[in-house]
Amino acid sequence: MFRKMLCALAVAGLTVSFAAAQAQNTNQNTNPNQNQNPTATDPNLLQGRITGINGGKVSFQPYDTNAKKFGDVRSFDVGEQVQFFQMQGDKRSALTGGLKADPFQKIGPNGQWATFRLNNNNLSEIQLMNPPAGLSNLPPIPKTGGAAGQSGGNPGQSSGGSK
């Protein structure tokens, strides 16, 4: 009789411990996508597309995830301290050669998706990657007759001129 009671108590204890472990795991995963877009909360990260390279400067058009549109083109000086990376799936690898690296020489008419890391408003890192799922087909970079920084694009809109 004592043995049956002891076994029942052991089974009940194991059941309670498994239930508690499952509840703790569920609480940890309540919002698994909360860190999916760190650029939305970190002002030192800019996500968007590289629109061009000119000497030691890179032109970048940031993407506003809340407004779902591209902002004005900004130019950044690329100093020796800037680090270059490329994402291959979830794997991040260093790019050698700076702006002369192969991916920077093959920027197409739609630009190259990237994340820029700033340190005191100075460029410190460029990470090349594929665009997010909703932007897999980037709209072409708008053509402007003025200086860089005068253009703004919006996904799905054409950049036709008006008279």
C-alpha cells in the first residue's frame, strides 16, 4: 500500500514539473518576432538600399518601416574604420576590399539592400543583404535632375515626371 502511494506521488510530481516547464517555455515565446526588426527601435541602424557609389562616398536611401516608403537619399563618407559584411542566409561574413568589393561594383538599377550602422552620425558598418519579404522586388531608383538627396521613392509608385 505504501509503495503504491509513493509511486502515485512520484507520478504526480513529475506531471506538475513537466506542466511548469511547459508554462515557462510558453511565456518565453509569447512574442517570438519582437526582435525581428531592430532598426525600428535603434536610431543607430538604418535599413534601406544603396543607390550608388561615388569615390569614397556611398549614397543610401533609408526605408521607413512604419510609413512603408523610402526616404530621401543620404550620402555617407566611407572612412577606413568602416566595416563591410554580407549576409548569406543567417550567416554573416566579412567583405574585403571596401567599396571596391565585388557586390558594390554590381549595384543594379534597383539598388542593393543594406543595413547601415552609425556611431555618432558617422558610418561604422555596412551589411549587405537580401530585401525583406515584402520588398523582394525593389522599385527602381527614382531619376532626378538635381543633386543627390532630392529624390524619394515609394514602393509600387512609378517615378514618372509631370509637366
